[in-house]
Amino acid sequence: MRGLKTLGAIALGVLLAGCGDDNAKPEGFPESRVHNDIYGAIYKRPAVTTENRDVSYWAQDLALDYSAPRLSDAPAQLVKARKSAGCSLPKPSADAEVVYVEIYSGRDDAPLFLVTPKDIEGVKRYIEAENKRPDLDRLLSSGNARQVDVFVTEVEKPVYLVLAAYDTTIWSLQLAEGVKLDGVAVIAYEAQALAHAPKQARVSYIVHEDSPQSRCMTVPHRPVNENWKAVERAAKQNHDRGFNKILKDARRDHRKFRSWMLGRVGPPDRNIDAYQTAHVLIGPKPATPLRYKPLTGSALAYSANAIAIWGDESDAAAVIYDLAEKGK
């Protein structure tokens, strides 16, 4: 699991995110930012993941005024989603196009921490046992949320989104004019957040970690496909039991997850997957770029298993220590 980043690293990231050069459209082809890790394709910002693995764009090709997540983009509200112990999801409408987006994590660290009560309890126990504050980097299960922009340009049919991840993620919806969002199912191991969902959209969360919903499903994983470098490597080295076991376990886990999803949502009309990405595109490249929506002024909703903290490491630490020591 990722730990909290140092304050210096976050400050540097915020500084860089605010620079024009950092948000400018890179030279060359976006495919140059895509490479395969052992566990799948990694799309480095601002390369965009699409349904066709041979096609990518720059985020700047899709949206005007694109910028990476910044501390200054604070939401107007942090809204905890309604708590649910159930495992059901809203069914797509009969005419909706069902799109599965399956990733391990996003690419861009955002200044949002989603801390679970289990994390707070662990800090409290450490303070009581050691009579000092712990190193949060070692103790907490996760650090910054990572933002993924979900560009939706499909206007021919209503769109039902299944947004599945392992790590803590902010799913930032970037909807073209005319898009009808039929529903959003946010499914993950760690806590999740969702931005810019229309008020009328049906939204449901099923999150595994520190949640009564942990019994609901096998943890989401990306499909095992040709993007897995391990597939090629294991095929060439049949004696490498370690890789073969990884592949076998991953295929088993994804079959269980997909079977669970098919029973609750139905089969996907489109499937987009990557190991890591900062942007996905659902639909055609827009003829006119969208106006990019940062988190500024939004009502950022987050899953009920978490405590949301907007800020840098020092802000997060102050809240965590207060909750652990004083129960504030």
C-alpha cells in the first residue's frame, strides 16, 4: 500500500501542477507515454486510455484548460455517501450502454486523503502503547487519492458506468453536452470519491476495506489480457512458477469479480482497462474540446467507509492525530 507522501514531495507536486508547462500538451504521440508493467498497461498523464488499446490521445486533445489536481482546486463540499450494508447495484435501463472501466489505480496524486476508522484505531493503539505519535507513512493503509478523469462523449444512448479500482481513487466525470448518465456503480477495495455526477444520476458504492460490504465480492482487478507483460514472460519461462501463479490467481479473481458484476449489472457493451491511468475516454474524440472541470467548487462525494481530508500531509496528520488522541 502507498503511504503518505512527505510534505516536501507534495508541495513540489502542487507547485509543478500549477505550472503552465506541466499542463501544456506534450510533443509527440500519446502512445509514447504508454508502457507495460508486469501487471499491465500504464498510461502516464496526460495520455488517455480508450477502448482500443492501439489508440490514445492527450488529455488536451479532449478538454480545454486541462490541469492536473491542485491544492487550490478545493471542492465546495465533501459529502459522505449514504451508508449501505447491502450488495445490490441499480440496474441499467434497457436502452443504456454499459461501460466497465477496470483499473488498479490512477496516476495523479490529488490533495485528498480518505482515511478509514481502522486507520484511526491503529494510530490510537500505537499512541497508547508507545506514548508517542507514530510515523503515519508506515502505519496508514493508503495515502493520497489518485484522480482519474472519465471523459464521456457518447450521446447516442444513455451510459451506465461501472468504475472499478483497487486503490483510493477520485473519479472525476467530464461529460460532453448531450450525455445522459443512466447510473454509476463505484466498486473498489479502498475508499473512493466521485466528482461532477449529475444530480439525477443513480450512484451506488460498494467498497471492501473496513466496510460491512467486504463480504460482497472478490476485490476488483484488471482483466488478464495481452497487456500483461507477465503473460509473455511466463509463456517463455514455463519453469517460472511465481509468474504462473500470479497469472492463475489473477485470472481466478477476475473471473469471480466479472461473474459477480454480470449478475448485478449485466454484460458490458464496452470495456476499458489499464493497470494505471489518469484519463479514460468513453465515446468518440470530441469535434470540439470539452471545457475541463477541476474539482473547484464541486460537491465531492465519497464512500461511507472513510473520513475525507482535503489538504497536504500536514493537514491530514493533524486530523488523524486529533481523532486518535481526542476523538474529535
